Amino acid sequence: MSPSPSSHPAPVPSPAPMVSPAPSLCVSLGLWQDRPAEEALLTAGAADELGYPSLWIGEMATYDAFALATAVGLATTRIRLTVGPLAVAVRDPMMIAMGVASVAGLTGRQVDVAVGTSSPLVVEGWHGRLRARSATALRETVEALRPLLDGERSDFAGSSVASSGYRLRLPAPRSRLSVAAFGPAAVRTAAMADGMVLNLVTPASAERLIAQVRAVNPATSVTAWVTAAVNPDREAVDRIRRAVVGYLPAPGYGEMFAEAGFADVVAFARARPHPRELLAAVPDELVAAVALLGDADAVGARLSAYAAAGVDEVALVPVSTGRDPGGAATLKALSTAAAG
């Protein structure tokens, strides 16, 4: 028998005032696949107008990340852009460097970049590329990409990644380079870069990963993408539930959710039920374990838990709903904390 989800909105911690320490806040586009794609520009515009310092622009099934970043840069006034994480099995270092320099040159904005290994669905299914030796490809991409971003001529030959003789014809963006990490090999690679980015993690899981990366490089900065909905309605909570489902059976993520108290749901997910059955089995409490839900004070208390885990910056991923297109209301409610 499958676990039964809660029939009520996700429980949240008791309201508490914003306490220190608190991570700095930025924004990441949600790219919600069941919402209009153009809402990404609503999110970007709200983040810029509300004074958030930077915006992460990922890539899913709609816009090309560099095209969207260019559109965002031309439609906003000052917000710093980070493109990625980009899948290293899909984009080579030369392509990434040229893309980043293109966005920076066309928008006049500072543009940073993040790389990661992505998922088998994206790499092997959508793109038809091999994902084998992805940890090696990630490390070698970081080694090859850093000189290119600084305007140097490429001269790298690894076992999975190579580039020789290319130099940017556009001004070098001199971008910060971050690595999306969850497993040990990716964490070690993140220690070679400027920063590590975490996605869909509990504070406890974030704390372990941060301890691992800082054991290698104490100066590594850490950003955590955390989905947020202030005063969420049923639509918002259900949207996050749908986004979480695919992670439940995955190695590492399943263990994280089991540690958070949802071992029965993970076991059910690994039994390969029908997706509808698995979605129905995800309780709201599981959603709340990896999200920022509740009123602004409750979200503030939750942000403090990430800060206590060692997270330097939380990238708010605002949930887009019919009541809150682009998550603009959530961003506005939390903008005071971002300014502070």
C-alpha cells in the first residue's frame, strides 16, 4: 500500500522573526514546465525591480539558456546574470565561453556561468549524448573553461574534454565559475571553481556537502537553490510536489529524503510505481523539507536554517501560479530580507 499524502497545505515552522545569521538572497528562474514559458521574463523583471543582486538562468525544455539570458539582460537594468548550470556532456568549453561572452557583450551586463552533469533524461534521452565518465568531464570542463573565460587561448587535452587554439574574439567576461554538486566527485570539482551550487537539498544535506567542499577549499562560496512560495495555495504546493517526484528514487537524493523522515516514500518510489501513484504518495511534509513555505516570517526562520548549515547565498526559486504569475508576489514579500 502506498503512503498517503496530506490533504492540507504544507505545514510550516511556527512563525518566527528573521534572525541572524541569514544568507544573502538572489533569484533563480523556475522554468516551470506547466506554466507559460514567457513567465520567466516576469520573474526576471520582478527580481531586477525589487533589487535582488543576481539572477540564475538555467535551461530545461523551453528557451536556450543564452538566448533567454540575452533577453533578460536587455529587458532589465542592472541585475547580474549567471547562466547555468549547463550540462558538460552537451556543451563543450569553447561553446560555453563563447555563449557567456556573447551575452555579456550584447547586454553590457556581468555574466557568470555554472556547469554540471545534468540527468540521464536530459543528456542521454533528449540530446542522445553519452553521460559516461560524467565526473571526469565535469572536472576537465572546469579546467578547460577557466582560461577561456579569462581571454586566454585554449590549450587543454583531457580524456573527455579538449580544446586547442581558440581565443574569444569578444571581450573576456572573466566570469565567476560555479559547479553544481551533489556527489563526492562533483564536490571535489566544485572546490576547484569559484563556487558550488546545490539544488533541492535539506539544510542537513547542505551542511554535509559544505563540510566536504570546505575541507578541500575553505574559500569556496556556496549557493543553494531553494523553491519558495510565501503564503502558498494548493496550486503552489502541488507544483513543487510534481518537481520533486523525479528525485525520490535517485541515488543520494533518495537517501536524503529518507534521512528527513520519508523512507517509506523513497522505498515506494524505487519500486517503480506509476507516476500518478507516486505523485499521490508524496506528502506535503516532504515538500516542506526542501522548500521555503509559509508566511514571510516562517520563510525567514527556514532561511536561517540554511545559513546555519553554511550556505552563503540562497537563490529563491519562486513558484509561479495563476494567483502569482512568475512568483512576483513571493519575491516582493522577501525583498526586504534580500536588501538586508
